[in-house]
Amino acid sequence: MKLTSGFNFENYEITEYLGFCSGECVLGTGFFSSLDASISDLFGINSTSYSSKLKQAREAATNMLMQNAAALGADGIIGLDIDYTTFSSDIMGVIANGTAVKLEHKGKIAPSATKIEIVNYNPDLEFRIASLSLLSTLEKPAVSATVSGKSLEKISAVLADISFFTIFDEEYTVRHIGFSNFQLTENFAATISALAPCNISEDVIPLIKYAKVFIRKYISDNTIVTASDKDCPWSLQTPDVSKEENSNTDFSNYRLSINEYMNSIYHMNSAGEILNYTNSISEENRDFITPELIQLIASCASVERMYGNCKNDCIEKIKACYFSK
């Protein structure tokens, strides 16, 4: 039980006030204690017998206070106050009171979340895991998946292996993670799974740079489907915008809606990466990816070397191009 004469505890939040509590103790001093006190008063010295009795009475009153607070379900007592009184020359009383409260450690309130970019995809699937959110809690790390692509409403579960890569190029693989209970995002362009336990050390999480996801099985329309082993890179490198050719990423068989396209570029790191991605899917998505759009994105990417990351500015211009008409 935590006690304080103040009104808060460091690193704890008061979640509920349970009410006023008190503890009382009445203690007789006894003949010899009174005689010792009279002698001490005569010579002007400290009475060890009375001091011992006062300490004994204070501890008894405080213990009674904590017992009464615990009966209310309290974790702590704030505003602690101790009063002393005498009923006669040989009887003393001590009253301890305070407010009983329930406490919660602040470390439990907001577990930290780390967004992990995915650098690969399976070209045989009409959907891909675009990113992961890794949460480090007080118990065990957990991960959720953001999925984008076609027919998202049909996907109810995904079984995958995940390889995490750190800034030191070390690889940590976690196998057979099941993602389920997918919920559509507000713009209906992606789905996010419920948290799934992830057997990875919390010390590694701050060092993770990116990850690869290998989908083994998934459930679509209540049917279990085994995925192929095909794997293609999803480049996270900023391209050289002076070149007409782009990276080896091929999305020629990957058709998107505008919302799916917007959700994908939200997960990218720069205007240069958006340009690379847009060029790679332009052939099959000519209905909304126009030469004017590519030119607009290229203008944003071309100034990144001088002015730094222009991703946000690029996305705002793309949104204005699509949704201001």
C-alpha cells in the first residue's frame, strides 16, 4: 500500500477515488511510563518510554488505516494526516486518516507502436501486406498487419512468416503468425488486423529497419488457400528521377482503384519512391494514372535532393488532382 501526505504518486495515475478512510488507536501509557515521564519533565530530558508508546500508537493507527483502505480495494492513500490527543494523563489516542485511491502505472497506459515497412510482395496474389505495426507492451510484443489490394472484404485471415531486418543487417524470423479479425480503414482502401502475439525480443524492436512477409495461407470467402512461394522486391530506395527506367519492381498485373493507390503511397517514404511506384503500375491503370499526374509527381521528386523529403507535399498535390474536381 502506497502512502503520501501529498495528492499524487510519481509515475502513477489515480484512476478512482474511493473515499475517506481513517484508523484509530487508543493506548494506555502505564504507571512506569508515567513515572518515567515525570522524572524526564523534572530534569528536562527526553522520555524514552513515552516516545516508544507514541511510535507504537502511530504504527497501530496507520496499519488500521491501510486495512480499511484495502477493504475498499485501494492501492494507495493520499492526503495522509496523523493527529494526537490525550483522554487522561495515562491514555493517549492517535488518529490516521486520508483518501483511499486506485492507482495505475503510467507505463501500462500507452504501449509504444513501431511502424514497419514491408519490402516484398507476392505477384500471384491480388492483395499484399503493406505495413506492420509492432507494439511493445509490458507483457509480450504484438503485431498487426495493414493489407491493401483487391477483394479485401473477402480476406478473413492470413498465415505468414515474417523476417525482420535491423539497421545492422541482422535477420530475425518469426514463423506462423496468424492475422485475423480484419477491419476496413475509414477510407475503405485497406484493412487492419487485430493484434497477434509476436515472439521477438523487445530489445530488437527499436533496431528494426524493414521486414519481409511471406504469406503461406489465407482464407478467402471461407476457403483456405495455399499461397505460392513467389516473391518480388518492393523497393524502398529513392530512385534517380533523371532516368526514364525504374527499378525491377513489376506491377503489370496489379490493377488498383484510386483509393487503393492512395493508401499504398501513404506507406511510402519519399516522393521519389511514389514516382517509382506510379510508373511501375501506370500501364494497367491508365484510367487514373495520366502523364500529367506522373509529371506532377516527378516535379516533387526532382527537388528532394535540394529541399529534403517532399512526400507530404507530393501526396497533397495528388489528392488535389483527384478530389478537387
